[in-house]
Amino acid sequence: MELAQVFVYNPAPMERALVTGGSSGIGLALTKKLTSRKGNEQMEVHSFDVQKPRQRVRGLIAHTPVDVSKEDQVAEAMQSIQGQLHYLFVNAGILSRKGLFEIPPEEFQRMINVNFFGSWLTLKTALDQNMLAPDAKVVQTCSIVGIEDDLGMALAPYKLSKQGVHAYGKAVHAVLPDVDFKVIYPGSVDTPMVNEGFASRRQWLKQAKEKWGYVSSPEEVADAMLNLAESDARRAIWNSMTEEFDFD
């Protein structure tokens, strides 16, 4: 008597991604792309942000209100994720356009807390809680102003906060060589955050194009982040001459 063949279905293991600053701009574009990737039934996407998402993202597992500069909030939110992370996109950030000695101390401190300290705290918490899978990919958002020599008066406090992130990224590479840690340096990006303070988005776009020549969409930066995550490169730096990212 012949024995019937039995086929056992073994589904692919579930992958998990966390995006900080996922409520708008680059973070929102990234969560949307992660949840719509081919085979997205095997991708569990989480978002941390102090604000509510500007759009509903179909397939997003959970959006958790989190101030990334608050240790207790980050720890509690990280513990709520069931299973290790395969992708960690540390993207939360805020912007002030005030000058170096025009910015109020509390506003400068807040920007440092979110952009610099919050980046460190997010990764530290993931490491402390053993949340990174062995093959996890970590992508840190910085800015092209983080590697500019000209601090000047315009955006000086913001530039300083991002130069701190740039230095932090170099430190992570030195201290954690076995962690697949990458840093992206976008140029000018059309997001709600950078539009603030202008009479209209059109006014901001006009000024941005005059200064930068090209303004990226959040979707373009999100694509670059995903490409960086899957590449062997450690950095993706916006090149204003070629109007694309250089991977190295």
C-alpha cells in the first residue's frame, strides 16, 4: 500500500519593523512603504511618535504615542512589541529655524533631546531589551547639514543637533561593529515639519529650490532608506550635484 504524501506548510518567519517619527513626513512614507511591500503579510510594522499619524496606514500593527526623549515611554513602548525587530528606523526629529542666540534655551534643549539624545535612547533601549534580531538592520536619519562645515547663523542650533547625530553614528560604528547600523543624510525634503513657519507650502518650496536646487519627496527618501537597509553600504549621503544619494 502506498503512503499518501503529506505536505507541511511552514510559513516564513514574521519580520518586524519599528519606525520612530512615523506620524508624518519621511516616517509616514516609510511606514506606508513597509506595509505595502511585496509579501507584506509577513511584515509587522510598528510606529512610535508623540503625534497621531496624519494618515491612516493600512497594515500598520500599532502606532504608540511616544516621546523618544523620555526613558520610561520608550522602554514601555518597546516592551509592548512581541518579538525581536528585524528593522529599526530611528527617524524622529524636530526643527527650529531660530538663530544660535535667538533660540530660547528650552527650545534648543528640546531639539537636542529629540534629535540627538532620543536617537541614542531608542537604540540603547532596543539593545538593553534584546529587541534586535541577529540580522537586524538599523537605519538612523541624520541630515546633510550634519556634515556641513558652514554652521553660519541660519539653522545653527538645528545643524548642531544633527552634527551630534553624525558624530553619534560614527561612535556606534566604532563601538558596535557587529550591529548593521547605517546613517542616511537627506538634503531638503518636502515635509510638514519644514513647511512650518512659512505663509504657504508654495512659499517654502520656492525658497528651498532657490537654495538647494532640488527638493526630495518623503517617498524618495523612504525608498533610499529601504535601499540602504538592504545594501552593504553604511551611509547614504544626498548629492546636490547629481540629485541622488551616494551610497558608501
